[in-house]
Amino acid sequence: MTKTVADVMTPNPITVTPQTPLPEAIRILAEKRISGLPVVDDSGKLVGVISETDLMWQESGVEPPPYIMILDSVIYLQNPARHEKEIHKALGQTVGEVMSDHPISIKSSQSLKEAAHLLHEKKIRRLPVIDETNGQVIGILTQGDIIRTMAQS
């Protein structure tokens, strides 16, 4: 029998909204000893994910992008828009300003094999699980959940 995401996921995960103050999200991550949280809108639909990686900008700051100067003109060697996004993350005060806003998710009916492939391929540690009918976040699946399931079989 093939296990599905619904068989293994943690149901009813803790979520935050884009308006949640950053210190509150950081406190939840630390107290619950988790590495990331789904970010949902008022109807419970997934709009982003906030993870420890997103929060590192707060502590590490931002390096200016490499540039060269030619005749008093600054020429950036990387996309300056990317640098502005990094500054925004470093200075952000709410979850919405810091979160990754292109979250990868999975449906509860998908196979565990599909989930493992997605986690590995995208190099992520968690997948918010979405209800097929209304698009709301109903669970979370982590690499650890899959490893524990492998150990049980």
C-alpha cells in the first residue's frame, strides 16, 4: 500500500499571517523548536513560508552588491532589485516583509514518494499541505516525518 502525505503529515500546523510581528514569529519558532511556519491569509490559504533562513538576514545584515565605477557612473555586477529585496528582508518588521512569497506546497492525497522527491529536488525542509477543495493549509510535512516513516517500515 502506498502511503500518502495525509498518512504522515502533522495536521493543524501552527501558522502566522503576513501581519504577524517578526518577534512573535521568532518566539514561536524558538519555543516550538521548529524551523519554519506556513504564512496564511485571512481565509487560511497559503501565501508564503517563513523559515530560519529568512530570519538570518535580520542578524547578518546585507552586503552591498559588487559594482564598478566608470566615469562617475556606478555599474552593478548583480541585479540591484535583488539587493533591494535583501535589504527589505534585513530591515523587515513583519512576517510579510521577510517571508518567502513563492511557497512550494503539496496536496494531502499525493504520495509520500512525490513529497520526498519534491523536498529533495527543491532542497527544502518542509512542505505545507493544502486541502484539494478549498486551498487551505491543513498540515505540514517535513523531511523528519518521511525519515520516521521509513524507519517504521
